[in-house]
Amino acid sequence: MEGLDFIKACSAIGAGIAMIAGVGPGIGQGFAAGKGAEAVGRQPEAQSDIVRTMLLGAAVAETTGIYGLIVALILLFANPFLG
């Protein structure tokens, strides 16, 4: 029974560490939005291209956070190490 408790504890710690992956996309998306606003301010006629590129980059960056969330959920609720 001790081994099972140890695996559960390590899984909870791993899930917490996996959720740290959400910090990077948040910072990156904020930085990209700021740079996008600057670019639109400099070239208003290119707004549609800038916004399209910025949204595509934000979507790609967000997948990192979603992968971290999926790993955390798997470790907490569908743990493959608990045979």
C-alpha cells in the first residue's frame, strides 16, 4: 500500500509541475498582442494581415498550455502507473 500512496503523491506533484506550462503561453500571448497593437498603430492598412498572423501565433502558443493541462488531468484521473 505504501508504493501506491507514493505513486499518487508523485502524480500530484507531477500534475502541479505540468500546470506550470500554462505560464509560458500567457506571457507569450500578452507579448504578441502588445507587438500586434504596435504594428497596427504603425501600419493601420495592414491590420487584417497583422491580426490574422497574431491569432494564428496565439493559437499555436495556446496548445502548449492545453498539452500541460491534459498531462495533469491524465496524472490525476487516468493514471497509467496505477495498475
